[in-house]
Amino acid sequence: MDRALRTRLERRFGERLTGPVRQRHDETEIRITAADVTEVVRSLHDEPELDFRLLADLCGVDTGDRMQVVYHLWSATTVDWLRVVADGLDRESPRVPSATFLWKGAEWMEREAYDMFGIVFEGNRDLRRIYMPDDYASFPLRKDFHLADDSSRSPGLGVRPMEETLAPADATPATLLRRSGAERA
Amino acid sequence: MTTDARTPNPHAALDDPSVLIEDVVRESIVEAVPIGRTERQAEFYTLRDGEMLLNMGPQHPSTHGVLRVVLKIDGERVVDIDPVIGYLHRGVEKLCENADYHQAICYTDPLEYVSSLFCEWAPVMAFEKLLDVEVPRRAEYIRVLSTELNRVASHALTMGWFALDLGGLTPVLYSFIERDEIMEMLTALTGQKLLFNYMRIGGVNGDLNHEFMSRLGDWMSRAARHIESNQGLLNENEILVRRARGLGILDPETALRMAVTGPNLRASGVPFDVRRAHPYSVFPELDFDIPTRQEGDCLARYLLRIDEIKQSLRIIDRCLHQLPDGPVMARLPRLVRPRPGRAFAAVEGPRGMYAAYVISDGTDQPFRMRIHDPSFVHLQLVGLMTPGNLVADTMAIMASLDPVMGGVDK
Amino acid sequence: MAQGRPHVAVNDRALDPIGANSALDPVGGSGAPDGATALPVPAASTDVVEAIVVPNTLWTPVDPADYGPGTTGLNAEIEHLREVEASGVMSRDDARWSGALEIIPTKADYVLDLIRANSLWPLLSGLACCAIEMMSTATSRNDIDRWGMFPFRASPRQADVLIVAGTLTTKMAEPLLRLWEEIPEPKWCVAMGDCTCSGGRFKRSYSTVQGIDRIMPVDVYVPGCPPRPEGLIYGMMKLQKLVVDRRGHWPERKIGPTVPAGL
């Protein structure tokens, strides 16, 4: 719990933080909006007194009423992990700037967040599905995607249990379109 | 494609004379999100004169699991590479959201199956942070002891697979001898051979027992000599050295840009080890070094892992000497309900920094369990390091990065 | 040939890889030195050579119309195949030596089955954690080479047994089924590990196939998570017994797709 880090962050990013800097155990958390991601992350990376040069994790979170993208960073200047939460993404059409301009290794992490949640990272040169097959139509880690207990109805190559369960009654391949990011069902 | 009675004819609109064709067309194309190619795909799948696409996998004797790699080659030189993963995606994060905290530990085992104690340790540490549980010191020492043994086994396997991917079939047999001995030890300790399920929130599942200690003592007295002799098989083998030296050089700046951690980062000269950079458990009390190498090529990564085995032996020795008495698990209720909050915990696994980010919403099931696996991040390095090399070097590079597809695909 | 030297403007190395014919030299050398280039050079002209036709005086060809309407062409072939299938030769052991086994079917069958059982070559198809245990079975401590199964073939064309070791996901189901189809008969399938028997600990998952017997016929199920090498060896010994007793799915199958129609 690094109090000095908290004061440094509040001084540097005061107006951009959408909430207080929270600290618990060995983690410090700041919350920003999606629009500020580029600036904040670049400052954290480039400025020598912050020097958060190691990206530990990049993930998406679906809180039920909104989406978030969470970055975990490490710096040699502090003993804490820094967690940057880009909050307030719209659940129907979550868009956030990509971090690949700083860390090329974030490319696949963002692909995974897209695959699991549908979060579009603007600026990622390779935003396509990474875990699920390319023609999979759902985003599995969203909160409106439910697991079934015995999920497979038809064996064989086309086993897509969750899509069959969740597709609405009149869904056909022609009408299974994404209308500006809105999910079916 | 199901032929369900409730699925209407998609072309019914075209048969209906009252529907204008332009409305149908407009509806079908205007609001669709283009499922075209991404920039990277367009760049990759555009073949110049003389280039060819070669598909390796998902079943291939040289991949570390089910990894499909599409190579764009010009003769024997690789021009570009596109790894396709997801053939082992089991939905662990979603399954953990629908299970208790104790049950979730079982789901995290098969991620990096060769080093599954680490895969349990990071989430368990995160749960303990959420619950503010203090782990007894004896339990911490047992955790360190068992995980360092698992690290030695994992590195032994990695060395065997490195040689196997380069074509040498013998060293993998020696690796498996080492690994099987350690696995028998851990079976005596945990009851399971591969997916241990040994870590619990607040400690470990059971104390050390006589069989484990006798096997451990027996093995420790021979371990250093075994490692020396196994090293002698490979370290000065001209074929291995000439193939691996200078191949796939990763400079430290690029490594940090690619979010690389673990032996791959330390072989490039950056001395980042979670055990020293962000100490957890009882590592501040243990005396060990962080081996680092400067060259950053495949041979450096291979030799670094041997150095790490030696350091692990040192840690195990220190643990055995400093082992305190006490309980091995904190007392917790069967159903745990942490306060709402978030916790992030990272451990230094054999492949890199293995981390877990857990969000709790006050119920008895985690709200979000995010696993950060190092192999997932390191597989992007293949796209950086392979272009310009020969097809056979692809295997050497992938083997030196040591990915485990269970962790990559979660 | 001195006067028929064509002027070849393009550097046609394909015609003259070692430069024996300096007539093709774009610099325009002054002709071949005497006797130095004695290699036969293909004629560079583009004349069409007349085909030499030898009239057929050896036999009188038959007229297909003499044989009646249904006896030649595609329909005749289909009829013939139907007859062959009805006679049942296709559903018997396809690796028979024709003729000899009709006389003593039992003993030679038995010997063939013993040969197969003692030399089952598995395909390297390790998917997940069970693959490590499979490798552990193959290495020194639990040596599956004692039963002849050490050569894990990389190519399905050379394998006998498909040991599916590890969780099968829906993305991997298609490649695995392709592998299974590519293995030539006789073939057997061993489901190793809980995930392949029934889905295992990933039974509720959205992306796994709950047991590979949903997509392919399985002969031996080896439960465990992961099964110990001794368990896998026990399963392989059971498979050997299956092979010798001619149980399992293969002997009753007709030759054809192994996955039932309608899937």
C-alpha cells in the first residue's frame, strides 16, 4: 500500500480520474473513462517518475450494466501493482482505444477481450476471434450468456450448443446480423 | 446448421410480392458489421510472387499441444507467420464464475498442466487477499517447496521437448525420468500425479508425510549429479548449439513491449522475477539468485532454464532447513463469502508471470475470474522472431519459448 | 547444326542449364567448338511432329452395342458394384490374402489379429494434460514399447490407434474427425481421460464436446483425470484383447465412412 504512489497519481491525473484512488493490500486502482485511456496509459508508460513499463494483464469485465477494460501495470518505482480501470463502456457497443501502440503484446489480449465480450479496440490491427471459431456468433463471457448443463444436442462438426440455445426463434443466418453492436437475445 | 421446424425460410421475403427487393437488400447489408479481413489478415494473406502458405497443425508432432501455425514461406525461408489458437479453449473463466471459490481451484489446474501448482497458487492468493486470510508459515513453506519441485519438473520437460523438436529423441527420455521421479514425490504429497488440486484457500491440503520426505531426501542427494549428466548430453552438443545459437534474438526493449515475463525476459537481460520484483509468500526470507543472460537467443533461454533448476534446488534446500512447525491450513468456513472487491495476485511460474485477477460481488461465487497466462503472451513472439528464418527454425523458436497450449487457450 | 541456329532472345536456361549449347548464348558466340559439346540438344524448333499411326491389324475390336443396353457404361458399373456388395466380400476382413484364407479362415485370422494386437501404432494426438501422461507412458519408466506401441506416428496414414488424450473442443472436433477418417482401416479409438469419455470436469463448458463418442466410435474408455500410465497401459491391454477377440467397432463395419449417416 504505497501512499506516495497515491499522491503522485492524484497530482498527475487528478481531473481525469472518475473516482478516488483506491488501495488495498498491494494494489492501487484508478478509474478513468474510455476516452482518456490513450493519454493516461501513455503518461504512465513514458514518464520517468511513473515508469509503468510492464503490462501485466489486460482484460475485460462485464459488470452486468456496463463493461470495463482493466489494465494491470508494474513499475520499478513502486511496490504496488497499478490497476487502471477504463470504466463506463456501453454494454451494447463497447469501444475503447487500443493499447497496442505502446505494447505490441497487448494485441492478443485485446483479441481475447473482443472474443469473450465483444469489446472493440480501436487501433488494433488484428481484431478477430482468437479462441472461438471464426463464425461463432456469441460472446461467451458476457453475463447474458448462460451455461447449460448438458449442452450438446447434435453431435458432429457443427456442435454449437450455446448458439442454438440463445438464438431467438426467428433467427436465421440471413437475419443474424449485428445491428450497430447490439446483441441478439 | 439445424433444420428445425421453427426456423423459417430465410428467402421467404423474396417470394412475397409485396416486399420490395431494395428493402431486403438494404436491410441485409447496411447495418451488418463487416466480417471482412482485419488489416493484419489482409497483409498476411496477400501472397507475393513465389510465396506459399503452409499449414502446420493443429495436430503436429512438434507443437506443444494443439497449435495451428500458418506459415507464409518463400522456398525454405519463412516470410510471415500466423498462429491460430483456440483448439483447447475450455471456457475455464466462465466455469469458475459458476462455481464456488473452493471449486474454482479445480478448474484452474488443467490450464498449464505441466506446472499446475502455479496455476492454483495465483488464484488462491487472490482469494486470500479478498478474504484477508493469513496463511500459516508452515503452509507457505510447503507451498514454496512443492512449487519449486514442480518448477524443476517443468523445466526438465522443457529441455526434453526442446531437443525433441530439434530432432533428438533421447533427451526427452531422460527428462521424463526426472519428471517421473518428482511426480512420484508429489503424488505421495498431494495424492495426484498431474493435476494436483493441492492448494487451498489459507494453506495446503495436507502436511508433509514420511514417504514424501524420504523420496525427497533421496532425490535431493542425487539431483545435482543428474542435472549435470543430463546437461552433458546437450549443452555441448554441436548440433543443438549451432542450431540454437543466434536464433530468435529478443532484445530487452522489444521484450518489454511484448509484455514478456519469465525466463524469456531474463534471457534477454532484464532481471525481472516476480519473486524478487514483487515478493510474495516467504520468498523474502529465502536466499536465491535470479539468473540472467544477455544474448536473448534460443540457446540462452535453454541455458537459463538449467540455471533456474539449480536455483530451485537451492530454494528447496533452504525450505527444508527453515521449515517451521504449525498448521498447514487456516480455518475457513466451507462456504466462503468475501466482501465485494477486487484482487490481483501474480506468481513466478516456470514460463513467466502467472497472474489471477478476481472480482468478488459478495456472493459465494467469483464474479469474474481472470487468468493471465504467460504462454499466451509469449506466443505472439513467434510472429516476431520467425520471419527470415528457415522452416525448421520455427520449431526451435517455439520450443525455446516453451508455450503450453492449455494455458494459452484457457 | 550450323545453319539452323535459332536466335533465342531470352536467356532460356531451362533449355540449356549447363551452357552446353552456345547457340542459345544471348551474347551470340561464334558457334560450338569442335567436339567440345557433344551433348544431345533438344530441337529448338516449334514444328509439330507428325504422329506415327500404326493401324490396328492385331485384333478386331468389339462393338459395345453387341452386349446390350445395360451392360456397359456407368450403369453397368453400378450394377456390378451392387452385386459385389450383395455377395458380402466387402464386409469381410479386407486385408485377407485372397484365396488361401477361404480354406483355413480361423487360424490365419487369429494370427493376423495377433500381429495387429502386438504392433498397434498410435497416432500422436495429444491434446491436453492427458498427453503428458501418454508421453509418460511412452518413456522409460512405464514403457509402452514392451507392447510394441512405441512408434507414435506423426501421420495418420501410418497409424492404427487413435488415442484421443485431452479435452476435445468444438473447434478441434473437425480436425480430429479428419484425422480419424484419414487413418486407414483397421483402426481403433481409445478415449483417454475423463474429458474424452464424458466431458469430465468441463462438462458444463460451452466449447467442449462432452465425450468423443458423440462424434466417433470409441473402442476403449480409459477414465481418470489424468489416468495414470498404468491405467493407460491397462486400457491398451484391453484393446489388445479386443483386437484378438475381434470385438470393438471395426470388424462389423462395412467399408465406408465410419461416422453414421445423419450426423
